Amino acid sequence: MIECSHSEGAENNFRVLISNYLAGYDIIKLTCMKGFNARDRKYIKDSVRQKLTGLELVEESRTELVFQCLLNYNDLFLSRVIKNMYGLVRSMLEDSMKAFRDYNVEIAEDVIQRDDDVDRFYFLSVRQLNAAIEDIELSEMIGIRHPQECLEYRLITKIIERIGDHAVRIAVNTQRMNSAVNPDNPIFKMAELSINVFKSSIDSITQEDLQTINKTVEEAKNISQFGISLESQKEENTGNVEISMVLESLRRIAEYSGDIAEASINMNVKI
């Protein structure tokens, strides 16, 4: 158990909770001698519920909030967490581009709301990986073959979380637009390529054929270059900041996918 003193501001308190959750503490007590005000108490409880898997409020008083992590790692194979995280982010990307194409602000808002779920998977994976570094038996239980893989998996999950951020960015830019985008705009081809290479990069995590993984790395580079060429043309994008921002996000998604494939290559090196 770890006991944390109250900090100024609900967001600061929640950051303290996150850091201790990621460090692997099962019981986290947050105390405030002056007592929590209603707004801070609600913010902390709601944020924990939305973002920290398995962490439940078990004791509450005017001056204390006690949370306990009830996770069972036997039910949380790492590959399953990554698969679920990928599936969520991919659906966010597809929906954000649909919203962008059709100028559908309701779909865009739904994508933004799903970002909390991505954070939940990310924080869960980091907690798992931090614990696995210290516990060989646990690392084997969740599917880690060697402790050094924890570093690569940490990188992969962070990249997936960042790709989710770009899906949100696309949705936000959709909300800022005034009309739908011409369906013949090459940005939609860029989106298709970026989403496909993202899938290939996730597939590479369990792929042992280095030639196939390297092909994904090169494909990601080519898609990024395609995005740069579209940016330089600025034919249909002239005067539209939102389209340029979406194009930049799609290019970054392709580059991040290449980084995932490179991490997969690193995990294939026999130690």
C-alpha cells in the first residue's frame, strides 16, 4: 500500500494516482487533511473509473479516498490487451475519416469520447509490463518471452496510444470544418494506405519472417513520402488548414506503423 498526500488541484491528484497505479501498487490511499471538496472528489472518482482498469474505490471519508486494484493477470494476456487496443484505435481511425468525408460532427464527437478507452488499455499495459520486469513468472504468464521484450512492448503500446491521439485530432479538425470534403481528394487514398500499414505493423508483432516485417517498414516509409508529396502539391488543400492537419496526422500514423514494425524486428533478435 502507498499513501499519498493531497496536492493542489484534482488533476494533480489524479496524476499521482496514475503514477502509483503504473508502479504496481495494489492499494493507493489519497489523503487530504482539510477534506476533499465535492468537485475534486467527483473528478478523481470519475477519472479513475474512465481510465484505470481494475482500480476500485473501496473506502471513502471526508479526508480519504482509498482505491484497490482488483486485476487478475491470469485473465489479461498481453497480446489480448494489444489486440483490443489496436481494434479500438483502428475503428476510431475509420470512423474519424468517415466523419471527415461526410462532415458528420456526431461521429467525430463519438471518436473523441472513445479516447478514454484507449487510455485505459494503455495504462493497463504499462502496469502489466512494469510488473513483468520484476517478476519472471508473471512475464511468462502474460506472454513475455524475455525481459527485454518489455521495453519493445512498452514502445508499441505507446505508439498505438499516439495513433489514437491522431484519430482524435482528425475528429477535432472535422468539427472545425464548414463542409464535407470532395470524395475524390487523394487524402482518402492516404487514409486507406495508412490504416492498412497500421494493420500490417500489428500483424508483424507475431510475425517471425524478417523479410515480411522489413517489407512493412519500407511500405510505411513509402506512404509517408506519398503524404509529403500531397502536402507539397497543395492543390485541393490550399487555404484549408484542417485538411492539411488531417494529412499530417495520416502521415504520422504511417511513420508510427513503421516504428511498430521495427520494434517487432528487435524482438525477433535471439538473445
